[in-house]
Amino acid sequence: MSSLRRRLHHGDVDGKRREHYGTKGFGDLNEPLLGDDDRRELDEKFAEKYVVRGIWDDERQRVQLHWTVLFSQLIAQWAQWLANIVIGSGTILGRFFSPSSSGQNGQRRLLEPFLSPLQEARLKQLQGRLQVPFDGTLTEHQDALRKLWRLAYPSKEIPPLKSELWKEMGWQGQDPSTDFRGGGYISLENLIYFAEEYPEAFQNLLHKREGKRAEWEYPFAVAGVNISFMLAQMMDLQSGKPTSAAAAHFLELLVEDEMAFDGLFCVAFRMMDAQWLAKHASYMEFNDVLKSTRAQLERELELEDITSVKDLPAYNLLRI
């Protein structure tokens, strides 16, 4: 079944079973970065910038997106079915649940997972990265921002760190450092990792090359900061004590790949854009799309045979 599932392209349009947005975070991570106030403030800024894009010329991509939507509910059902089996068994996720401990509503509760020395070291390293705010006065952070520009626009000259040109990448103003807020320096690292590891997918999303686009599109760079923020909350990384099966399984991914968080960022970004297109969403609906992206990502992380980010069904979207 796993080989069949990995051939199916992912997209959850209507899944709402686990749509929730936690309030725990890291330092300033206490609210989505595109809240209602931000969206009202930015409407005028982005109304002229983001225009209606053309319909796909590539018939193969349109067909793949169609199948993505068609199979979304089927994948969600498989995820729930397999999660139920895993929870009741002695497999990877089964050990995170107490067979005899149930809540008042009959729901199983998570036990604190046992972490190997390798997992503990990699989790601590990841938590350390999450604690670093973006500091525009640090040379290292300035250089990272310039590196992102070079990866995004290889043929263009790097602008000053305060310039209207940064808006082309989807920053809210002429100074990108003001947009990181709760996202921190790791969100910039995530964007650089995406550009280096999956350059074609990165460029497609940056330039909104695929699909019939809304008149008011989501800003690329700020969307990336939001995704980093969402993943940090979703995985309960501050405490390292998962409150969901998906967060518990993420700790298993650290055994195989110390960059699992960065890889998951790439999958989540591509997943979000696929749902954006399938929902025919516009700028004001960004947070709703992000919530459904989180819910579907949680479902996929609950699947039994996921040992790396590349095993996730949605990973195939990076290769479209």
C-alpha cells in the first residue's frame, strides 16, 4: 500500500478534522504572522503588485493537480485508518501511547517518548535554532539575507538591505528584518534550504508559475515565515514533549535526518500552495489555507511507514 500511496499526489481541500492553531510558541511565537490586522494593513500594498496570472500551459501539471484534489479525501481516510492500527499496536507510534491510560472522554493520551542520545542531541540543536531571533545588525544574518536573494534572483544585483526591491520576493516593506518577528532566523534558514535543495520548486512558488492565480496572491517570503512558525507550534518543539501522534513521529524522523525540520518546511510550503490553488484562495484566506495544510500534514505524519520526510505522500509535490 505504501508504494501506491507515494505515487498519489497530495492535496487536502476539505479536511478539517484537526484544524487548530495552538498558542504555544518560542519567545515571540504567539500569533500567526498574517493576522487580520496585518492583512488589512497590507491589502493596499499588495493589491497592485499581485495580478491575475495565466492558466497553466502545461497539460500534465493541470492533470496532476486534478488528481491531487481527487485523492485528497482518500489519503485522509487511509491516514486515519492506519493511525488507528498504529496506535493500538506495538509499532513506532504505539509505544507513545499507554495501552491502559485513557482520558475522561475515552481518548488515549501520549506518554513522554523515550529519546535516544542521537535524538536528544538533534532535538536540542533544533530547539537552539528556534531560539535565535533575526538580528539585522549581525553580519551573519545580513549575509544570509543576501544569499537568499542570490538564490532567488541569480541574474539580478543584490539590493541594499533596505530597498523597495525586497518587496518583489514577498516581504512586506523595504526592510525584510521587520518581517521575521516570531519566525526568527530559522525561517530564513528554511527558505535558503528550500532554494538550495529544491531550486525548481522554489522558483515555481516564488514566481507563481503554476495554476490560475488570484488577483491578490499571498506574499512568498512572508508565507515562508508563517510556515516555519506553524511547524514549530505543531511539533511542540519548545518542550520536546509531543502532544500529538504527528509531533511524536517527527522526533523519529530526527533519527534519519538532522535536517528533518527544514525538509518538512519544503513539503509544507508546496502543500500549502497546492491547496491554495485547489481552493481558488485569495490573500484574505491565507490563514484558513495554512490551517488546513497543518491538518493534512499531521495526518501524513501519523502514517505507519514514514521514516523520513521523503516518505510523506506530499513529498511528490516537490517533484512536479
